[in-house]
Amino acid sequence: MRILLLSGCLAGVIVVAIIIPGTTAFAQEITTTSALDAQFDGVIDDKYFAKPSTNQDTATQSTPTFDGKINNGDISAIQLYSQDELIRLINQNTHLQCVQEDRCQLVRDIQARAEILTIPSYQFLWGDMLVWGVCVSRDAELGIDYMRLAAAQGLPAAFENLGRYHAKGILVTQDTPLAVRYFKEAAALGSKLALMQLADLLIAGHGSPYDYENVYVWLYQTVSADKTYRNKVSTRMAALEQKMSPSVIKSARTVMRQY
């Protein structure tokens, strides 16, 4: 035990501090009216001493133990999308819905992967979010720029979206020849959605007759378990045949027999 006598800043004040190992220090202030009254007789009343606990087991029993389980309540970590998962969401056109369902918690991560890491699927997602103002302030011009960046890296969905926007005049000037170019790029990369739209434009008289054979073969090579889609493919192949010369049809069927 240590006893400290501390003089106060004001005359007539003495602070007595008692420090016992294992206990909380206790300080007692003695106020006097004169220097003579402030004399200390060396005796300290027992009531100023901290008394140890009389029941050691009580503290031990009340100490909580960790069972290895963490209760997060309503807080849950939102996992960032993998490349394959994000591309699947984009192809299903559910990517924006997914971002909203995740309560917009991934906005900064998405932006970083688009701006810093320049991942094409995230560039497209970030661009689409900007175009339609999903979880961010709307900036259609910047959004289109990010879609073009994704297309420049070969993302089929970016080509398809840009083609559709130019074909219909959505957010940009309607430009059918440019739409055909975008659709061709997307279709060559395996976009079924772009292929159907490209075929429709060719059948309607847009594009070049030199594209008929390639699109005809691409339609033939399309694999789908959707019977309705297969019927649409057959309808477009028949319509293209009406515009193709016999020699082009023969050439196309020669290529088709190789598959």
C-alpha cells in the first residue's frame, strides 16, 4: 500500500491518495480554513480503503465466454460479383436490378474496377448505371463513354447495347449503318441477341449483301434449347435466303456442312 499526500493548487487544501495494488486508487480531499487546521495526525480512517471482493467466484461466473459465433444481426456482407457471374447477369439483363437489390452497397467497388482496373464487364456495368442513374447521379454521356471502353476491349454486351441505342435512337443519334457495325461485332463474338437484331436489319434492307452469308451461317450455328428462339432463327434464315443468290446459298451451305 502507498499513501501519497498531494497539496492542492489552493491554500488550505490537502489531497490524500491511497493506492493499494490490485484495487482502484482512492483520493480524499481535506479542506481546512487555516494552515494550522490543516495539520495531518497520520491516522487514516479505514473507510477510505478499497475493500477486496468477498466472493471471488461471482466475478468469474459473470465473465462472458466466447462461443465462436458472431451475431451480425441485420448486417450482412455483400460479395462482389465475379467476372463470370457479372457477365451472366449482363446477358440476362438483370445486372442493374442486382445492384439495386444489393442496396447500392457496391457502388465504389464497381467504380474502382471500371476506372482503375479497367475490367470490361465492370466498365459496362458502371456505364449502364450512369446512363440510367442507378445508385448514382445520372450522366448518360459519361455512361456511353464507359460502354465504348468496354466494347473496345471486346465485350459483346457493350457492342449489342451500343448497336441497339443507335438503331433506335436511344440517348444517341439514330444511325442504322453504325448499328449494323456494332451488331456485327457482337454477333461475331457470340451474342445471340445482337445476331437476331442484325438479321432483322439485313432483311429490312440495311447493311451490305456481303454480310448475308456470314449471318446465315451464324444463325445456322446457333444452339439453343428454347424452341421459340429456334423458330425465330429458322424464320430469319428463310427470309435471308430470299435475298441471297443461289451461289451464295451454296457457299453458305458448304460452310455449314463443316459443322
